[in-house]
Amino acid sequence: MQPDTPNAAAPAGTAEPARARTGARAPTAPGRLPLVGHAPRLQRDALRFVRELRHHGPVTKIRIGPRPVHVVNSAELVREVLTVQARAFDKGAMFDALRVPLGDGLITAAGDRHLRHRRMMQPAFHHDRIGRYARVMSERALARSGAWASGTTVDLVPEIHRLTLDILLRTLFAEPQDPELHPAVKDWLSVKYHSMRLALSPLHAWAERLPLLPGWRPPDAGPLRRLVAVQRRIIGTYRADGRDRGDLLSMLLLAGGREGALSDTEVTDELITLFLAGTGTVSASLAWALHEVSRRPDVQRGIHDELDTVLGGSPPGFGHLPALTFTRQVLTEVLRLHPPSWLLMRRAVRPVVLGGVPLSPGAEVFFSPYALHHDPQPYGNPDRFDPERWPRDAAAKAPRHAYLPFGAGSRLCLGEDFAWTELTLALAAFLAHRRVTPDDSAPVRPLVGTVLRPDRLLLTAHARKP
């Protein structure tokens, strides 16, 4: 694996900001159409489109309807956006619109609000708390995988979605007894899945300029209001007894500091954030992991050998994680090849220069973890699934800002360790006592939405003895 360092022979798409000609204009990507810009190309084959942009330069201009967007195509410039000049950016105009279906939690919050909430939520993801959540993760994953009978073929996409939602509800709420909680979450998720489509819609971009545009309808806020109402009832119950139930909600309610505790409104916003991060991203990654493993008998044998040695027939638990090094390598490579957050957005809040291109306040900036993860400079043969490209003693390390499955800088996902724990324990639960093979009659295709997920995953289970 090559270091993430620009050099004199670097191909197009690798940035050298120090040598760039300040004041240069970013080239516009080919294929722009009147009124809609590049939106049809994003809708037709978004993954190919974002990968090809590096060939036009380290910063490339596209349009979503009338909205100009600068796309950053190099790891070095992504580092500028996320760390070096992070204070020059917020989440962007599109996230303003996404607050309707997503609320105003960490994902959409900006500035001081984001920093305050991040500090107050950190204790909920402390190592010791994750150890407690891990018991729920292992128990529920074993129960769900145990229902998969040997010799049967199952579409695991809905099964995994139900599993991750079950784990999330049981780690958020130790006693999820409100009968309206589960249906309210399902209704909200159906709206949430369309939020990325909204963000990339030329109709949405035009509606900012023409609010009465025929055919434009704002996102439905009803599912969010219903979910918030249910959460407020649960919060009221928790506040009434004041005890720590060992779950994430208890930690949110106990959080405090110089700024004071979170209000009920702020708590509900952060619960929405956790619903968003804890369902789609983890379920997509687990599905992709089983997809890749099922197609590679040698990788599957490596995981089986490791599970037999480390678990010794016992259920996977938090204490086993440090020894599951090959499993971690496999998951690291899965998240490189199929990063759930395939496209991220920022907006300049003050004048800034990226790769020699000056941006004015209000300028929209995109960057694609998917494109960065498929860049041949840091990743030789980037389309090949190769867990061995990651060292066993530091499986999560990668070229700086060329590996972004959980973001970076002040926007690094607060639940990263939670996600690694859940993915590892769930993959171990599904594979410990079975071998899985793909059903080649139903090819797996990526669905590009809020997250990058497979459309289906038909796998057959075969019993095995450790």
C-alpha cells in the first residue's frame, strides 16, 4: 500500500496545494445538461461518475440543477476540508433541507451546537459502555442467525436490517415498551432513505430559487413528528425515575457540564441521529461483508479458523475482539470497497482556497469516500478485495484521509467503536457455525441512497463443525 504523499509523478486527482496556481478556476466536468446539470449522470451511475471526476483535476466543478458544486478529488485536499481548514466549512445548504426528515442532531448540526453536543455524547460511547452494549449485540445476532436453517437460501438484506434495528432499540432503550416506537421508527426510516435523493435533486436546487416551482413538494415532516412524540413519552418516563438503565438514552439524559444538560428537544434530535447512524450504515456494511465473504472460500476459511481458535465454541463477546485480527482485516477491506457514506458535503462559510481554487462563502463542496477508496495511487488494484492489504497489528490504519468510512476530524463518527464492535460480533455470529455460499441467479447490485447498500443478498447456509 503506497503512502498518501503527493509526488512529482502524481496522476490527475492527486493534489499538491502548495504548487497550485492560486486563483485558478476548477474545470467543469463533461456531460452537463441544460436546467438539470450533472444530476442525470449522478442518478444513472453515481459511483462511476464520482470515480471519474479525479481525471479532470483535484478540484472539479459540477452542477446540480442551477447549483454549482466543487468536488474535491484528492486525499490531501479532503484533509484540508476536514482538518486543516475545518472551521472554514459547515455541513452545507443541502443539509439545511435534510433537517426536515433528519432533525437537528450531530449529523446536521453546525458550529458551537455540534461541538457542544459531541462533547456531551462522548460518555455514551466510552469503552466500558460499549462493553455493556456488546452483550446485547452478541445475544441478538446469535438469535437472528440461529433462525437461519442449514440448507436454506435467504435474502439477508431484510434480515440484517431487522437485526440492526433490534440491536439499536435495545441499546438505546433498555426497556423499549412503548408500543408505538417500532412502527414510528419504520415510518421515519422510509422517509430517511430518500434524503440523499433529495440532496442531489435538481428540483430541490431550483426550488431554493423558485419556491412555487410546479411539481416540487418539500419532504414530509409527519414521520419525524410522530417519532419525536413517542421519544418524548419515553424521555418523560426516564426523567421521572432518574436512574441509569445502562443504555444510550440514560447517558444522554445524565450528560451535562458547564453548558448544562441537553433539553428534551436536543435529546430527541440526537436519538434521531443515532437511528440514522445505527441502522443503515451498520446493516449495509454487514450485508456487504457477508456478500464478499460468501464469494471467497479462502477468506471464509480464514475467518472460520480464527473463530474456532479464538472462540473455542463459546459465543462471541467483547473480550474476543482484540484477537479477531483477520476478521477485522476483512471488515476494514469491506468498508474500503463499500463505504456506507459514499458522498459527503460541506459549505464554505468564509473565503477559502482549495488546490489553488478560490471559493467564496456559500460555495458548496462535495467529496466522495467511495472515490477516494478506489483511487489507484494509495490502493494498488483498488477493485480487488484484498484483506491482506491491511496489517494485522493495525488493521484500521490507512493512508491519512484516503480511508473515510467513518469520516475524519471533528466530524469523525462518534459511534465508530460501537459500529466496529457490532459488525465484528454480528459477522462472527453468522459465520461461527455455518458456511455461506451465494445464489448466483440473483446478482447483487448497489443501491445508491443515503447509504451505499446491496439491493439483495441471497445466500445459502451450510452447517459446519468447528
